[in-house]
Amino acid sequence: MISIDEITLDDLDAKKHQEFFEDGETLKLEVYLKDGLKNGSYREYYENGELKVKGKYKNDEPSGVWRFYDEKGKRIRKERY
């Protein structure tokens, strides 16, 4: 089971939500939205910029194959939802 922090939206009409690390420049996560729900591509990154998690949401629920990577970019597991 994946463990992803809850996302709080300020704008329910937004099409995409992004969060950044403390430096304000390095992308921490990016998820596409529809009607205020996670719907579409999800990407989460390590502080070094490497991809950490890649998957998709459908109606705010994980969907399809999710891939998880270590800090060097090597895939360490995948899960199907």
C-alpha cells in the first residue's frame, strides 16, 4: 500500500497541484486534478530531484500501476491498483 501525504487544495478549480521543498525551487510533487479531486498523473520527487513515485489517480483513488524508485533513480518496486 502506498503512503502519500494528504493534499490540501486552496483552489478547487485548479487543474494541477504542485508542492516544492523548502528551497522553493525543487519540485516535491505534482498531481493533476479534476473537480478538486486527484485525477490523472502523479509524480513525487526526492530532494535531489530524482523521481520517487510515479502513478495515476482516478477519482481521488490510486489507479493502475504505480512505480517506486530509490534516491538514485532505480526502480525498487511496483504496485497495481
